[in-house]
Amino acid sequence: MNEPLIEPSEPLWERSLKVTTAEQTHALGAALGGVLEAGDLLVLTGELGAGKTTFTQGLGEGLGVRSGIISPTFVLVRIHPNLPDGPRPGGPDLVHVDAYRLESAAEIDDIDLENTMDTAVTVVEWGRDRVEHLSDSRLEVDLHRSVGSVGVMQATNVADSATVLDFDTDDDDEPRTIVFRGFGPRWAEAPKLLETTISEGGH
């Protein structure tokens, strides 16, 4: 902490993208997953139903890790190993963390993410103000829904029990804004895919 490269409140860049369907959220995650490297730290923030799990499922597809990604709410940490016959054989594993009930950086340290940080891509939901000390670089991803809790309730009413237990209703198609912010030397420049998506999407 003696020599922070940048202040946590000062990203090197910020990009906002609009998506209108869960499929687009998934596809954006998959595109990003294709350029992630071992050691990358992503911090996901978004309300219930904002699309965090859908986005992470896309990341997993792009990384070529074992499928079956769900919210790790009850487990805190899930590790999805790289598939030797996937699109990126020999690539990094995906470590998926839910820090919602962890109240401090010290509690994050208790789950020993340092052991996998160098060899995996680490995605931490609700990680803001808890995981910044783990790496000198991070990519923050904020997912914002365009409607409030009514949409969540409608989706929950028709969801099956597994989805309800997952506490996340990411499957509904509604406009979302996804904001990316880069911190540290790894993210000195925004990934090209964000620039391309912005130009194709109009903003």
C-alpha cells in the first residue's frame, strides 16, 4: 500500500456499453473472456438481476473453462478449470467469488485467493473496496438495469426453483448499461473489443 500506482477512485479509462438482451450480455462476456490472461482481476458490481452471472458465464465460454457457472452465493468461491479440448487449451482457470457477505479485505484474505491469482482469471462479485489490494491492476465491470425491482419479481415468478435458489434472475431480456473501468498497468488501454462494440452499437 506504500506505493499505489493510482488512486482507487481514478480509473485510467471508462467505457459504457448498452445491451438489450441477455444474449448480448453473454456475448460481450465471451468476447472479453477471449482476451483475458492469467493474473487478471475483475470486479463485478450490479444489483439483483443485473446480469452478473450471465456476463460471467460468457467470460467462462470465452476463457474455455468448464461450464456450469452459477452465482457462488452459498459457496463464496467456485473454481472452473480450463478445458484441454476447449477454445483456449492451456489457458487460465476461472475463479468465481461472491464477496457479498464478506465485510473487509481481511475476510477476502481468509479465502486465500493469492494462491490462484497468478494462474487464473479471478472474477469477484461485490468486490469493490474488498479486493483492490490483491493486484496492482483490475478491471471493474458495473452492470446497471434500466428497470427496478418489478422486473426482478416478474422474472422470479416464472423461474424454476434452481434459479430462485441462485438469487439471480439474469435471463430476462431488458436494456442494461455495462460500464468498464481500467486500473493499473495491465489495463493502461481499453481492450479493442470495447471500442469496436461501442462504434457498432452507436455509443
